[in-house]
Amino acid sequence: MGLIGKKLIKSTYLTFALLIIVWIGAWLLKLDAEEYLLWLKSSGGSFVYWLIAKILIWIIPAMFLLKISKRDLNVVFNLSNWRSWLGWGGGIGLLIALTGIIPNYVQNKPILPTSFSWPLINVLVIAPIFEEFLFRGAILGNLQKKYSPL
């Protein structure tokens, strides 16, 4: 592995370590700020805070890692093979969902959430997309250059 590869791996590890530290700081900041900014205690306010935090703390470093590894979003998201990943992801997601839907149906409980909530959107949509982009796309993609299975 050349000097550029070693620099890439070192930058990836350093970015990941800083990301964890800053993420812990974001939690502590929110807990402290809730005393002064009451809107942070609301569902919508918390959603906005975490959405902005995830963009600043996860997405911007992920874009940096992609830039230094000279990869683009088409490669990371495998857009040329979208039917395959949509089928597998959708199929497995449906099977996992059925493990919650079937017991609720049998017990005559509501199958789906009965009310809309921002935390639900965060858990079901925002977090999985952002996490996959950062961890699988940027961090794992960079580390595979050194720790490739073959």
C-alpha cells in the first residue's frame, strides 16, 4: 500500500474517532441546551436538532472521506444496480416488518402506528439512510482498501 493509501486509512480512523467524540458532545449539548431552549424538548424541535446534527456530524465527514478516497455517490450507493438492492432491501425489510405486524394483527392491536411522530420519521427514514451512507459507504469503503477480504 502506498503513501496515499496509508494516509487514507489514517484519515478514515481519525475522522471516525472525531465523529464519535463530536457525537457525544452533541448529546451533551442538547441535554444542556434543553434547559434554556424549551423548543428542543418538543418532538419537532428534537427532530430538527438531530437532523442538523446528523448532517453536520455524519454527512459532511462522509463527503470528506469520499473526496479523499476519490469515490463518488454512484459508486457508494451502487446506483447502477438499484433494482437488486431495492429488491433485497425491500424484501428483507418487509420480512422484518412482518415480525411486528403479524403479532399485532393476531392480538387485535393496531398494525401501524396510530399517530404521526417526528421521532418515528427519524428512526425509520433519516437515521438508516445517513448511517448507511457514513458507515458502509464512507468508512467501510475506505477501510476495505487496506483490509480487503481477498
